[in-house]
Amino acid sequence: MKSFEVLAVLSAFATAASARATCVADEPSAEILSVIDGLRAKERHVISARQAGNLTVPVYLHAVVAPGQETRIPEEQLDLQFATLAEDFAPSGIHLTHAGSTRTVDAALAQGPFGNGDNFQDFLRTQRQGDYGTLNIYFYTNMDPGISGYCRLPVWGGQEEPWIWDDGCHILAATLPGEGEALGKTTTHEAGHWFGLLHTFHGNSCNPFAGDMVDDTPQESTSSTGCQIGKDSCPDMPGLDPIHNYMDYSADSCVTEFTPGQAVRMHDMYNSLRTNFPSK
């Protein structure tokens, strides 16, 4: 597993100011790509997430603020973020429940996971709630503004200590609803990673073997910014770029959907890796 120090230097996808800041998502391992490839073949016979049944997933929200910023990230703002998140995932047959919230005031921790080392690991051990199928989302007032956040992809053995403490999503507080033009869609994007989705532009190529490995998301070789109607980075492939997809980099006001194929993928990844704990 990668440490937070390694994550801090992961290559990130460039994006313009009109889009969300950089997401430093985990690079999927060869093992996980193999799992996804196997699921992809099965998913071609499943036409909707409803066929896969419904998931109920508990969510804990954690506000981490710096001294002197105690009025940031009030409970009402967390409630609004959760409502947005739940609404965005509901059409995919994923029912999110708000299981609880915590609040921490600490100057170092408010900078997020990058560079905090052992102190941050101790913090996670005391704050993270639930098992590997429980989504924990942390919001930081003083995280690097060039990083919107990241979530851990599901992995083999992720339910075991010490890896489970690193599981979850770490989000810049400035992306919460009510912060400037933010509508809370960064958290939706990052939670999509937690459920096992890759960026729609994963691999930055028109090669049919690149991309997010979901059949109903059009091939895309570059991330989107703003709301680029008509963008077509792979003109020789079917469909325009999925600029309205939560897993692209379009602005909050532009993103509106997961595809049916992505919904099935999230169900499959959750059931395969977050609840059944398979052996290698």
C-alpha cells in the first residue's frame, strides 16, 4: 500500500481554474485492473444497477479545522454536502446513510494528510469509523488549494490493519456547497473512486484498451474543464466526451450523472472487495 508521503507526489492530471482542482486518485494496481477487467465481461450481461440490487452504505463525515477558523465547516454545511452526495448516488441504486459526524480543531491536521506522517496516522486511528464497507470522508480547511482531494480505491486486503485506517476520502473544504461556486460535486467525484471508478479519461488515450474500462462511457483522451459542450477528444471513437459525468473534471455546474455501466461497476467493486474480503 502507498503511504501518504508517496501519495503526495503521485502524478496528477492538470486542470484549468474553471474546473475542480486536481484529484490525486490512487493509480490502480495491476491486480485491481485485472479484477476490473474480469468484472467488465460479467457486467455486459447486466443492463442496470437495479438488476444488481441496492446497496446501503453508512457514511461518516469529519470536519478538520484550524484554530481561528472554528466557524468553518458548520454542521449545516456537512448536512448539505451529505444531501448532495446521497442524491447523486441514489439513481445508481446506492443508498447512503449519514451515520455520524466528528469535528477536530488542530492546525497541523487541518492541512490534510500530506506531510503529517505519524501524527496523521494516529488521528485516523481515533477518527475512522466502521468497517471497510463504511465510507469516511474528511474535510480540511487548510489543505493545499491545488488539490481538491482523493479517495482510496478498494483493494485486496484493505480491511486489514494498518491499511484500513488509510481508507476513505480526504477533501478540500473549499469544495463544499456554499463555498464560492462549489456545489459539492468534488465529493461525489472522489466517492466514485472509493466505490471503484476510474477517471473517464484514465490513461489519457484513444486506445480502446485505455479509459475507465466501463463500456458505456465514451472514450476520452483528455480531462474536461468548465463545461465544454461538444468536446470530442477521440473523434474516431463513438460518442462525444462524457463532460457531464461525475468522473470527469468538468465544473460542478456541468456534472450530472453516473452511467448505468458505472453504477453496475460500483456495485460489483463494493460487493467484490469491500464486503466479501476475497483472498488473492
